[in-house]
Amino acid sequence: MPALLSTAPVRAAAPRGLRAADVASVVVLAIMGVVAVATFRDFGMGWDDYAHAEYGGLLLRLYGSGFTDRRALSFVNLYAYGGGFDMLAALAAKVLPFPLFETRRLVGAVIGIAGLAMTWRIARRLGGPLAGFVAVTLLAACPLYVGHMFINPKDVPFAVAMLAATLGFVRAFSEYPHPSVPTTALLGLGLGLSFGTRVMGALAAVPAIAAFALIVGAEARNTTLRAALARAVEFVLRLIPALIVAYALMALIWPWSVVSPLNPARALVYFSHFFEKPWNELFEGTLRSVADMPRRYVPELFALTTPEIFWALGIAGVIGALASAAHRDRPLNRRASLVFLAVSVVFPIAFTVVTRPAMYNGLRHFVFVLPPLAVLGGLIGAVLTDRFGGSDLRRTAIAAAVLAMTLAHPVVTMIRLHPFEYTYFNAVSGGMQAADGRFMRDYWGLSLKQASQALLDALAARGELATREHKRPIAICGPQRPVRLALGRNYPTDWQPQGAELAISLNEFYCAKLDAPILAEVVRDGVVFARVYDIRGRDIQTLLTLPPP
């Protein structure tokens, strides 16, 4: 099987014209578009949404003021991140007929679907239409990706930016040593968006160097070292315009990065160590400091929170891609592209396992690993399906049937969890009910929107809705902004329960289960995400629990 991953040149692997698998891929993308339009308004705000929205507005004021309003360049710690998504959402909110935070959800969905389309194109380029179909379907049915694309202003935009860079590198290696102008422009766009979103775009250098070294080493064996180096130098020189484009784009969406030439390096140093006071999170039923999570944190959560077929095909694809590098009789440009993808997956995870940085919020920081893993899974899926033989339509139907069976659990579970798809745990883990009390689930705090609506429904049924003259103070265990946005000024919020009539609480370990009547619960897949309490007449000192000694 590994050898089959490198049996054809990159360009020849993607026949021209739509095939049955292409039509199926377009259908998948269309379905995701319909789902996005139908559901983007369901997703609530999380802990960081308000700050990110404010950052986007400050960036627009920076440019609109002719760089005299420089608050964006020192705003909390967000100045050390790029603000492309936040600026785009702020601009979109000026022209679209939706509130700001709903617009942010829609913009996130559009970016996520763009990532699906690029995943399809990369897999199709390397393995043909069937590989593209399997890859895009794997990613579209991955709750970790789908859930985060609506809600995450950092990690999914970064993942999609890295995908654009990946497509640029794959094209560049296929055209080695003479990358075309469109390829150079695409690579510059991808690198600029990656660095301009998070300085960790520097991670792209590791797979690029691995693939480049493979090409130079192989050509040196086949010709001479001098000839191989000459072609390598020519390749690098032709890519210099991509670096210029990347720098200009990075400056546009991350202006702090060019205020001082060393600022990108300062950001890299800043993010290379944990910059906050450590807190505890739940992992395997035990409260652990985020700075002291076990090495298995990322691999274990990948195994438990992604669909089984996704990681099974993905791991097989990584093994096959790395093994293909040993087949010297295979097309070199294709081997380089496969190595690039494999290292893009393996290196971030391996680096995390070895160095043990602070780890928290599940796998949201590793969403960028999912698309290349889906591409490699698509390549293996196409190889396996091709063994059945027959027409393109027959093989596409077989692949679609297998995917439908193996992805039924995550798709159905996403429907049941909506709009908390990102909290998914797979069948191997035992599902949501097995994860309850063992792992963090709604760490984003999204369920407070639904809890607020449930509170309004409960009060309306009792005839107790707040008025301007009779406000109803609410104590919150979780982010306050979503509740304020959902309920309005007649329901003032606070962290403390003293003087409050009602309480809204996430069902996470740090929120106490109160001895008070429960007015409503937000429940998905048999698990409580949030509760609404009537605390009138109750002596409640805090909504929080203290970690066990």
C-alpha cells in the first residue's frame, strides 16, 4: 500500500474534467454551505469573543485614522496575534444584515468551507478525484473541525491559512525547480495569511525543509551535488517574490508585526512559554494543571475526539507517505509532496509530546493538523477503493457507501449535539456520557446562549419576566457577555451570587451544583451542559468549586 501512494506524477494524478467523485465532492461542499447558512445563528459567544470583536474594531480604527489611533497595537495580548479574521468580520458586519456576533459565526463558516475546498483540491491533485472526495468528506464529518469553524476566531483561520500554504508548496514541488507565477502568488498568500494569523506559521518551515531536502538529496544521487544545488538555488530564488507577498500580507493583517523588525521574533518567544497563571482542567477524571498535562494528552484526545475512520485512514496515510520516500523509482515531486503532508501532521504532535508545553482546551490548538491528515486519509481511501475496480461511478459509490456507514456516528451525534459539535467524543471513547466528568467538554462556554433562552422561556411561563422597573440580577458561572447579549439590561449579571435572584452555570467542574430549584437545563446527548437556578431566598456564597487538595 505505501508504494501505491507514489505510483503517478502529481499532475497526472488529477485528470481534467469532472468525474463522479468530483460531483460527489461538490455535493459535500454544497451541503456544508446549506448547513452553515441554516445554523450559523445558533452558535453562542464564548470566553474570548468580545475581546476579539473589539480587536477587529480597533484594527479598523488604526487604518481608518491614518495610524493615529494605535490602541490595537497594545490591546491586551491580542496584538501578538494577527487580526485578519477579526477585521474581516468587523467589515462584514458593516454590510451584512446580521448582528456582529452572528456575522462572526457566518464569516467563520465561510472560511471553514474554504478550508474544505482546499482539502479537496490538494487531495485531488495528489490522488485524483476519488481521493479528493474521501478527503473532503472525512473533514466535513469531523466534529472537531466543523464545530470550531463556526466559533473559533484563531485556530480555524490559522488552519485554513496553513492549508493555502500547503497547496502552494504542493504546487511548487510539482513544478520544481521552476514554480509558476500563480503558484508563487498562492504560496505567498498562504504564508502571509499563516504568519499574519499566528506566528506559529513558522511550523510550515519544518515540512518544507524535509520535502526540499528529499528533492536535493535525490537529485544529488542521480546527477551531481553541484547540479542539484544549482537547481535548488534556482528554486529558492524563484520563490523570493512569494516571501515579499507574504511579508506585505502579514503587515496588513498583523500591523504590530512590522512596527519593529523584531516583533515576529518577540511574538515567537512570547508564545514559546506559557504566559498565563496556570489553572486546572479535567483530564481522565483528574484535575491537572494545564502546565503539567501528560505527554499522551494530544494523542489520546485525537483518538477519542475524532471519528475512528478519520484517524485510522489518516495514520495509514502518514505511514504510507513516509514509506513512499524510500521508493527511489517513484516520481520525486510526488514523494516530496507526500513527505510535506506527513511531516505537517507528525511534527507538531511529536514536538508537543517531547516538549510537554502547557496543554488545554482540548485540541483546538491542533485543528490545523486535521486537513493534511484528511488529505492523507483520502489518498489511502482512494487506494483501497481502487482495488475494487470497475468504473469511476462504481468506485465512487463504494467509497460513498463505506463513508456513510463509518461516519454515521459522528454525523448523527453532531446533529444531536448542535450547536456544541466541537464537544464530540467518538464511539471508542464511549461517547459524551462516558466523557462527562472525565474530560472538558464545553470549555468555550457556548451553552450559556441556550441557557439564557431557556431562562426567558421559564420566566415567561411563570409571568416573571424582568422589566425596566423590576430587574432580575443574575449570577454567572461562565462567560458573562453571552448572557448580557441574550438577556439585555433588565438582567444585570455578576460573578457573585449575593443579591442575585437567578444563577446560570456551566456544568463544568469549576461550577458548583447549587442547592436551589433548577428552572431549566441545557441537555445534549444525555449530558447537561448548563443549568439555570432560582436562588431567591438561598444563602449561596459562591458559584465556584474549589479544586480538591
